[in-house]
Amino acid sequence: MAATTTAAPAVAKRRINWSSPLIYAVAYLVVVVSVVPVLYVWLNGFRSNADINANPAGWPNPWYFQNYLTVLGSDRFWGSLASSIIVAVGTTLGVAVLGIMAAFVIAKYDFRGRQGLYAVFAAGLMFPLTVASLPLNLLIRNLGLHGSFLGVIIPQIAFALPTTIIILVPFLRAIPDELEEAAAIDGASRIGFFWRILLPLSMPGLITVGVLAFIGSWNAYLLPLLIMAAGGMPQNLWTLPLGVTQFATQYSQDTGAVLAYTSLAMLPALLFFIAAEKRIVGGLTGAVKG
Amino acid sequence: MAHTTPAGPAVSAGPAPAGRSKRRAGTGRRWLEIAVFAGPALIVFVTFVIVPVILAAVYSFFNWNGLTPLERFIGFDNYIEAFNDPDFLQAIGNNFTIVIASILIQGPLAIAAALLLNRKLRGRAFIRAAIFVPYVLAEVIAGLSWNLLLSPNGFVNALLEMVGLEEWAQPWLANPDIALWVMFWILTWKYLGFAILIMLAGLQGVPEELHEAAAIDGAGWWKAQWYVTLPLLGPTIRIWVFLSIIGSLQLFDMVWVTTRGGPLNATNTMAVYMIVNGQTRPGYGSAIAVILFLISLTVALVYQRLAMRRDLGGAITRGVR
């Protein structure tokens, strides 16, 4: 970085020198540090344990596919994947449906207690799941939902609602009231207006909110740990983060298999990220930038 | 960690919707609509967020194992016990070490990287995606990966041996003298990309003309960054610091899967301590939860008072545009 200091005065006149090799060096240093651990896990999944033990920093030689085949042939990997999908989709749908309905009322109805309702949800941002986890666990047990998908999904919906509503309310408010008046003149009821006009128009906001809820659920660990693992759910139905830690503990001697399982567990999140990159980055930066 | 963002003090749903008076007729139906639309969300939210939080506060005053009836009220004894337990005090210290280290080390690194990357680079989309990869992974999976990389016969030690630094090789996460800093490194690896992207997004809001004006006034690149860009990046930096503080105080997943707070409590955190003790003693664990909450809230409020007064009104509440 010091090198640019000397170059700076000359450069400033032309704004910035685009091609400075130093910039690329810094950029790719960050890239390498970010990606190498992930690549290591991937590549070493293709090595036998003997090969890994002989030289942990080596290249696969020969390429060994048994680790990945074993994991891909196991019930627990597919079970965990299905479980993660069920929980994440359930959470996302639940948050989207409940969130947009509540946000609609807060944004488009004028009634006493409207501000209060909004404040109640906004206050939820102050309570992270960690703080509520122990009583929540007992509550879920008393409701008979311990060890079930709903026992994870419903609390996750509840804890995702504040962010969702806080993002959706301004979004809905930005939809002009004239649209509603026009709809009313054309004979649409308020519900009709909600279904036919508001919902389609709020899709971008819903997608952002949905992506955030999906990622939150996909990566969640503490709640599944308390509800699924401690709740006696069969191991092959635990969500991926829980399943992969259990696998790593259980087969700690079988390094190759653990590496393969870990890298396969990464894959869905990475694919999802590639597909939804704009939304994720946009959602994060939008929420921060204001 | 964005999902644990505490709210700013003054959140508002905005002014009442206008032009609705003519539909005031049929109030009963209107209230029905309101109830049907907002009711489900409110019920789920109150039952699974508000009630557990209140219960945590109640449980914290009882000596309770979670199974017997809740009847042994002990006042503040759980709190007193917590603050007399050196393990818990060390956990608090570890949390704050991570808070401060994150701000002092990750912050400047992220700002510097963002300033350097905020220009037309070949392969910019690829660079952005690549530095975001660690953030996308679940904390658990990142932790497991680093567990393997840092194990005594893992990649890092093998690499050190290859370059002739074998005396540096060691059981990284099992050495109590350095385990907390190794943990901090893993967290930095995981969250630096997020910080850089937030800063880059903030830089998008700094008008190009200002740089040109600064250049015309004879400011060099560094001077322009220091006097023009950084102050304008202020709101973004302050929000990032805020998110980082809250995330560091709530730290659980990463520690749980890598060290469970060990060795010798070197990496213990408040949340880990809470879960370890709370499984068998929900009363005591709830007291820890309340302490964790009050510490987070206090730090958040103090920080907002001091640093974020001007930003917060719009930043969190205005949402995505």
C-alpha cells in the first residue's frame, strides 16, 4: 500500500490509475485467502485417508472418489438436505405470507394502534434468538413440537418477522394510494386490491425478504440443535449444519469422508448464492445504505 | 448476523395513510380485515418471541431444573452466582476482546480493501463474488472447515513445514494462549468479505464529482480519501461497527463447533456458557440470557447515543430501495 503513496500526486489528476498491479495484488490476495480454505476442503475430499495423512498439503494423487460416493450414497446426507430444504422453504413461505399480510395492514390501513403494532414488531429486533432460546426450547417441548420440523419452522418465522415487516412496510407505503382508489373505482374490494395489485407490485421486496429468511434458516444451528438434536429426532432428518457437525464428530478418524461431507454441505448454499447474488448483496447493502 | 440487529430507538410506521376517510363506513368489517391480516403474524410473534423473552426474565429468579414445578424463588442468587464465576467473567472478557479486535482490525482492513477495490477492475464481479464466499457459508460449516485446516496434522501445519517454518506448527485451537486469536482469525476470514461489500456499497453513494473537485483543489489520492471519502462513508462505517458489535456479543455457532469454549475457557463466550449451563439449569441459564441481553442492549444504546444519532432514523427503518 505504501507504494501508491508515492504514485498518488501524479495519479490524482487522472483520477485513479486503473491498471496498478498493486491493486490487483491486493484484490487477488483477498480472493485467495477467501477461497483457498474452501478449495482445500473440496479437493481433499478427493483423497484417501492414507494420502491425506502422508501429506495434508498435497494435491489429490491419485484422484479418489470413494469419499464423495459414500456420502452421496448415504441416507443421512439426502435426509439432511431434504430436512434443510423443508425447514428453509417452510420458514420462507411462512415469513412471506404472515409478513406481507401484517405489513399490508400497517402500511395501508388507518386505525388506532397502528403505530403500536409496528413498534411491537420493531422491538423484536432487540431480542436475538440466543436470548430466548432456553424458554423457547421448553415452550416447544410443552407444545409437543420437540423433535419436529414445525418446532424449528414456527420459531424461525417468529424471529424473522421483525426484519421482514420493517423491510416490507416502507415498500408497501411507496405504492401510491391512487392505485388503490383506481382499483376501488373499478369495483375492486380492499382484499381484491391486495391480491391483484399490491402483491404483484411488492414481489421485489418479498423476494429480498424471502432470500434473507431462507439464508438465515439454511445456516441456522442453535435452534435445530435444541429442538431436533435434543428433541430426539432421528439423525438422518437433522438439518445440514447439525448433520454435518454430527458426522464430523462421529467419523472424526475418517478425515476424507468428513471433508467430502463438509464440501457437499457447502454446495447448496454456494449454488443458491450464485443464483441469487444480486438479491443478497442488494438486500444487505440496501438495508445498510438506507 | 444482520438478523439480530436491534432496532433504533425511534422507529415509526410513518404518517397515517391518506385519503381513506370515505371508506370509514363499515368499521366492523374494517376491524375484521385488520384482525385477519395482522392477527396471525402477531400471534406467532408474541407466542414465540415475546413470551419466551419474558419467561427468561421470570425463570432467572428461580432455582429450577426445568422439570419440577417452578417454586424455588431465589431472587438475584443466579445473577450473583454468575458474576462470581470466573469462567463466566472470562467469557464476558472474551466477547469484548472480539468486539474490540473486530472494530480495530477488521474495520480498517475492510475500509482499505474497499477503497482499493472501488474502481473498474478487470474481473470485478468475480472478485466480489469470491470475497463473499466465506460469508455465504454457514458459520458451522466454516468452523468445521477451519477445524480440519488447523488440526495438528492439518493443512496449515503441513504448509508451514513445507516453507521451513515447522517450529511454528502447533495445535492452533488447542493452545490456550492463542486459541482466542485463532478464533478471531476464523471470524475475520468469515466476515471480512461482508464488511468489504458493505463499505463498497457505501462508496457507491460518494459522488464522483467530489473526487474530481478534490483533485482540482490539488488533493492527492490519499488526501482525497481521508478528507472526502471517509467522512462520507461515516454512516456505513457506523452501521457496520454496530452490526459487528452485536454479532460479536452473541457469538455462539463458530465457537460451539470448533472448541466448545475450550481449551481452559480460552474461547468461551456468554452464549456458549449459557447453553452449557442452561441445558440442566434453565433458571441459571436464563439469568445468563438476561445478562447477555442487557449487555447487548446497553452497548447498543450507548453506541447509538454516541455515534449513530444522525444515521439511524433512516438507515435501518427505511429498508430496501
